[in-house]
Amino acid sequence: MRALLSALAAGLLLLMACNGASRAALDAAEAPGDGIELLVFEHSECTYCRVFRRDVLPRYESSIPGTSVPLRFVDIEKSDLSALGLRSRIYVVPTAVLMKDGKEVDRIAGYWAPDSFFKLLAHMLIKVE
């Protein structure tokens, strides 16, 4: 598991500039399951949430972590956030939360440009070890 996560983090750093065909991210409000998952909290009227989907999501989907760490969007108005295992409230959207076995590992609050987002995500993935 440690080797896989290290490879994922390294792959993120190497493929940050990679673009490719995107597959649809999972949209759902159910509680996270076992394993590792990236939840992105958003609001329907949030401009930066739309920019995240436009600029970050396609690169994530074509990256190594994107193929093994599912990304799920959660609308903060339509979901019961108390059932998601978060350590604290979501104050800013978009906020990306890395979950492991239904518990929050770490988060990236607010919109970050793709290169910065992937650097932060690589550091979060290392914590999952």
C-alpha cells in the first residue's frame, strides 16, 4: 500500500501538466465507503466550483491518482454533511477533502490553480500511508 501511495504522489507531480480525455466524476451525496476517496464540496452558484470542474477535473481524471482515487462532488446544500466523517465544517467552496475509510485525512480549502492543487494533493496522499 505504501509503495502504491508513493507512486500515486510521484505520478501526480510528474503528470500535473498532463491533459486528456475526461470521464465523468461521480456525483453523489451518500457517505464515503471504505478505501481512499476525494470529495469535492461545491455549491451550484459558486463560480470557482465551475472553474475547478473546467480546469482541474480533466487533469485529475487523466492522472495516475485519478484512475485509482475516485473523486466525488458533494453539493453542500443538498447533502447531509454530518454523515460524511468530516473533522470540521466546510466554510469555503470548493473544498477538496481526502477521505480514508470514511474519515477525513486532510483538505484543500478554496480554489487553487491546477499546478498548486496537484502539489497539495500529492502531500495529502503521502499522509494516507
